Amino acid sequence: MKYLGVALLAVLCIGAVVAAGCMGLSPQSSTHTGAASDTAYLQDLSEKSGVYTSEASLPGNAAAPLAVPTASGAGTTSTVTDTKIIRTASLTLEVPDVTGAAESLKGLVTANGGYVSSTSIQKTSGNRLYGTVVLRVPASAFDDTLAGVKGIGTVRSVSAQGTDVTEEYVDLVAQKTSYQNQLAQYNAIMKKAEKVDDVITVQQQIDRVQTQLDRLEGRLKYLNSRIDLSTISVNLQEPEPVGGETGHNFVSTFNEGIAGFLGMIDALIIILFTVLPLIIIGGAAYGIYRWKKGGKTATSPVETKDTP
């Protein structure tokens, strides 16, 4: 009985220690354990399927670079070293014929291997034409095209810019390669997954990586378009005629005189209807006054003079 009591006391002490340890665990430790279990789950699944997967390709490490072995025959990894410049220019030209100048710009850019992106021609209130023509030309022909555009008319303003996007471009290419490697690994695991839970888990990672990869490819496509084809925006305007914007026009002057006369009539009508209530009230007051004065005159005694 003595040994039995000692054993029971020891069991109670061990149970108290275990309970205190469980209560001391923080929620962060539990969360970390859950994330670690997910990572371990995919890592174990990749090992079972015979596919090499680095820790960077597992959930929570998507931003880290992948340590994927290079394929046989590819001992080195290519890097982007070319400078990536987006070149743009904007000009304002004064030309005698806006429509003809727009056609000349079209022929010029076509001869340099480019195309007209958009054309807009409008007319001002003074019957003067103005327009905007946007040209897309290969970067190698940018300077020659810009010089040709200047020769079409009188240059009123010109500006040219070059934006260096090399750093962004290199970063996007590196991210694209990383996501492509992840996608290849997950697809290899998917081919050997047998359980439904395994298929669902891997498919979620494939969808996540594919979404990021599509976004990066879209941005790279946009940058390549802006880098390979420079943009030149040309504003066209006709010179101002001698004598002012519209010159002297007797018809316009006559029309303006008629408009002024009609405007004066409108003003008189407005004034008349504005003071009409005052006229009515004043007329009524004057009528009452005259009526009262006439009544008093009729009732007053007639004075007679005595004759001597």
C-alpha cells in the first residue's frame, strides 16, 4: 500500500506538469505549428512523388528565390544586361494644311517601319483646323523620325524624354523565372498525386502561382511594347489669319447688329414686365385719388356774391 500511494502521487505530479505546459502555449505558437504542418505536408508529398521542391516553393515562401537545380546542358543562367529605355516625344507644329500634314506624317512613320496609333482633327470656332497625331516607331528609328516630323511644319514647341526601366525589367524577369519553376514543380507533383486532398492542396498552389505569373507576363508585355516602339505625339495647328482669328466679315458684323437689336428688345420687355405691377398699383392709386377729388368738388356749396 505504501508503494501504491507513492505511484499515485507521482502520476498526479506528472499530469499537473503536462497540463501547465499545454496551458502555457501561445496562439502564435499554434499558428506557427499549423503553417509548419502545411509546409511539411507539401514537402512530404513532393518527396513521396519523387519531385524535388525547395522550401521557397512552399506556401508562405513565394517571394523567396527558388534553389532549383539547372537542367543538364545549361550550366549558366542568362541575365538581362541590356539597358531598357522608353523614349517619348511631343511636338507642336504650325502647318498651312492640317489634313495634308497628317497624311505626310502617316507616310513618314510608315517609311520608318512604324504606324499611326491615332489621329484626331477638329475645327475651331474660327474655322481653323487643329489635330493630334500619335506615332509609334521602332526605337532604332526614333531620332530619324523625330527629325522628319520637325521638317513638316514650323516647330512651336518640342520635348523628348527617355525613361530607364532596366531595374524594373530585370526584377520582373527574375520573378517570372521563379514562378515558372514553382509551376513546373507543382505540376510534376500533381501528376503523381493520388488522394483527393493532395490534388486539392496542390491545385490551390498552382492557381496562386499561375495568377502571379499572368500578372508579371502582362506587365512585361506592356514594357516590351513601350521599349521596342517609341511614341511621338504631334499637335498640328494652322496659322492665325491676317487681321485676327477670323478677319473682318461684314456678314458677321450685320448679324451681330441684329443680335444686339433683338437683345435690346428683350431687355425692354423684361423691364416692362418687371415694373408692370408698379404701374398697375400707381394707376389704381391715381384713379382713386381722382375719384375722391371729384366727389368732394360735387358736394361742396357754391359760393354766391351779393350784388350792390
